[in-house]
Amino acid sequence: MAKLEEWGYRLTEDRTGSITAVTELLARAAVTDGGRRISLHLADQDHQALILVLSHQNGHAPEGEDLLREVTALGVVSCGTDTDQEDGGRRRWALTDLGG
């Protein structure tokens, strides 16, 4: 949240809570892959933020739909998961509106 504020976004308490909850869900899911580390990436464009979490673990099980339902319920614009062939981990991401 500090980085978004540094970039000039002034978010309501509701938006802050939602973005934090999305980030925590994605991070928890990455940790369950069993790797020793995860990466969290944040980008913004056109008053939207992309939250990307990468687990650096090969051989993980396919993602269930439950995670995407939980993330969607937090009001994101879109979300998804895929596998990063280069890094060998699963990417989990959410795009959320930061307001205008």
C-alpha cells in the first residue's frame, strides 16, 4: 500500500483492505506450492494495479477454481493463474481498479 501511495494514489479504507486481502490470498496460494521463496510484483497503469505473485517451485498441482472465486469476490477487474515456463513456477495475478 505504501508503494501505491508513493505513486500518488489516495485510496479509501475499503480499497486498501480489499487490495491487501487480494495480495494475501495470492501470496498464501503461492506458499502452498512448497517452494522456499515467492516474488511479489506490483505495477500500475490507467488507475489500475496489477498484483502478481510468483512461486518459484516446479511440479505443483493445478490451481483449483476456489482461489479465483475468492479473489473475484474481492472486487477485482480480472484475475488468473498460469505457469511460468522460464522460472518454473506458477503466476497468480489480479488486476484491480484504483479509482479515478
